[in-house]
Amino acid sequence: MIRKRLGVFLLFLIDIAAVFLVLESAMFIRKNTLPYFVRFPEYPSIDFTFFWWIFPVWVFFFAYEGLYTKRFSFWDEVKVLWKAIFFSTLGMFTILYLGKFGAQVSRTTVVLMGIISFPVLPVIRINAKRLLINTGLLKSKVLVLGAGKTGRLIAKALKRDVNLGLNVVGFLDDDPEKVGKKLEGIKIHGGVDKAQKYIGRCGIEDVVIAMPGFDKVKTISLINKLQHKTQNILLIPDLFGITVLGTNLQHFFQEQAIGLEVKNNLAQPVNVFIKKLFDIAASIIFLIILALPMLLIFILIRTTSNGPAIFSQERRGKNNVPFRCFKFRTMYNDAEERLEALLESNQKAQSEWKNNWKLRDDPRVTRIGRFLRKTSLDELPQIFNVLKGDMSLVGPRPVTKAEIDEYYKDAAKLCFCVPPGLTGLWQVSGRSNTDYDYRITLDSWYVRNWNLWLDIVILFKTVRVVFKMEGAV
């Protein structure tokens, strides 16, 4: 406990230092850089000591959002940090207005501080937190009850997301065939009823109950017995596959019951409008940024092979309505003839085409086309589809009618109740390294779990995947 408190205190000091760095950067830009471009009133001759009140404001919102008490996955922590930054900036303006000393402070500095904080604070804080976790100061020991399939999934999930700081140190299971073996490199011990002894002996702080098939009465008794022996208990119910994002817990106190409220976010018109607004605004920004690279690609395609630089192909959009999907041309003009010849002579290629609707060594693809596909730059013209309203920035894959008929079948109605996306979960989850059934599963999961933050996360992950060229053909 002392070790964890020390870690939280050090994280608090790092946050103060990060806010100070952002403040100094904002003051420097306002005083020494912006006057070269824009005419401003003379900068107030005050130093950072005048802004002492800023630090309590920022730390208050950090604490209010649970950044010193709760555990967050990587992307959840980024979201909460951005939320705290927004309210901290708003709080600064409120204090300036109520305190009636706005004339003494550059409002531009306050705005700059907020803008700089969005990219800088998450980078500083999350890396500092990861360092503290690696030194053991913010790491908690976790005991997993259940060494079956669910236990393995949870252990993998906790190991994958280092930002949670949860270290699985052991498994308990009543199955004698599992006792003594290792799961994910961690030893399995016998006797779920011995959990209380292990908690006290090994300094366990968190317990995960990953036994979906365990007797209900025994599970409740186990939770009640362990609740006051450890800091947190995480119960994994037998509800795999349901919507997880935006699912709320409802309490019925008198009946001592709980319920899961599962929402259909995309059934609410305001959410559809927000997604549409986000698509248009972000697409315009991307188009401005990418105009020059797209022009260069256009010229390279035209000069290295015969045919137009951009081609369109019929795809199925929202509610199975056909539309013309734009892409940079990556194939030769006689592409279909080359494909037919290969499929007739090569059974391995025929099987790969049937399973994935793609070929790793595709004879139809030009040299510049291979690079464009490897980086997914061939899909950039789909920004125009987004602006037209045929597509969204993030969504299910745009597919042909033949793919829907052969693969999607009953899942098509769910997957295409929204416009297809320029990018999506498939593109950031291995892309061509995944089979077709898994792609459909990802598309379905996206539609059932949609929220705006999920779109933002997928866009960030898409940038990483494109630069690393992961899983593309």
C-alpha cells in the first residue's frame, strides 16, 4: 500500500511538472512567436508565479476524473485526460471571468495551453505512468480464479494492456487435471476456496473471477467472502459477444439485483448526426493535409502505366444501396484476364481467393500499386465518397454484392445499417492476416458498440498501421 501511495504521489508531481511545461510553452509562443504573424496587444509582463492558481484547477479535474484512483486502459486514459484538459481550460476562463482580472492575463495563452496539452500531456503522463508501473510502484498483484478458456483470455488481456498495471501472479482452479500446470507461463494452483489464504500470504490486491460456469450460489458466497479482503474484485460473466461499449449497470437496491442496460447508440438520431458531422469536418481537414501527396500519387500512376489514375467500382453502402467507390488504380488494364488465367492454373491461388477475396501475390497489381496497397494509400480517394455521403471515415468494409451473398448473408443487415468506412476495425486488426469470418465479426462488433470515441481511436490506430504497413498485401 505504501509503495502504491508513493507511485501516486510521484505521478501527481509529474502532472504538476507537465502542466508547468505546457504553461511555459504557451507563454513562450504567445510572447515570442505569435507576434511575428498576428498583431496582438502587448504581452503582460508577468511570470509563471502569477499563474499559481492554475495548478490546483488542473489537479482538481485530474482527481475528479479518477486519474489518481482508477485504472484505465490506454485509450480510456487518453479520453479521460482530454476530458480533464477541456474542463481545466474551461475552469481557467471561468476563474478569469469571476475574478475580474481577465485584462491582466492573455486569453490567447490560456487557449494555447489547452491546445498544447491535448497531444503533450497524454504522451508525458502515460509514459511516466508506464515507467512507474515497470518499477513496481503502480503495479498490483492479481489472482485469477479459473484456469479455463475465460481465465486465459483475461490473463492475455491484462498482459496486453500494460497501462492497467495489473500483474497476474497466479491461477486457482478446482480441476485436478489443471493443477500444477502453467497457463500463459503462470502456475495453476488448486482450490478456489483457498483464495483468501493466497490473498493474505502473497499480497494480492485484485481478484478476477473467471469461472462463467461456476455455481451461482457459490459465486455469490465467494464474492461476499473476498470483498473485504482485497481492493477490487472483477467478475467475468458468461455474456461473451454482447455489446460492451456504452453498456450501463442498473441497480435495484430493494431486490438486491443488478441489470445491464444495452443501448443501440446508432438508433439515436443525434448520434447519427454527430457521426456525420465528424465525418465531414475530419474529411475536409484530411483533404487539405493530403492534397499534395494525392496529386503526387496521381502523377506517378499516370506516368508508370496505361489507364486512368482513379477508378471506381460498385460497392454496397448503407441498407445495401449500391454506390461507386473511388480508389487509386493499382492494377493493369488487363487485370481481369490475368486473374482468370491465374485461378485456372493455380489451385492454391484459387483457394486463397475464395477464402479472402484477395491474393498475396496478385499478378494484376502494378509496381506502384503494390506500394499503394501496402500503405493503404490507394484508398485515399474515398475521402470524396465520405464527403458525398456514400461512406463514413470509420465503418464496415465496403464490399461487393457477391461478397454479401456468399459471406455476410444474415449478418449483412446489421453490418450495413451504417455506411461503410474508409477504415475500420478490420484495417487495424491484422487486415489481410485475418480470415473473412473474422472480418465479418469485427464489422458486427463495430456496429453494435459504436460511439464517437471508438471512431477516433480507430483513426489513430489506422495511422499507426499505415506507417508500419501491418497486415497489408
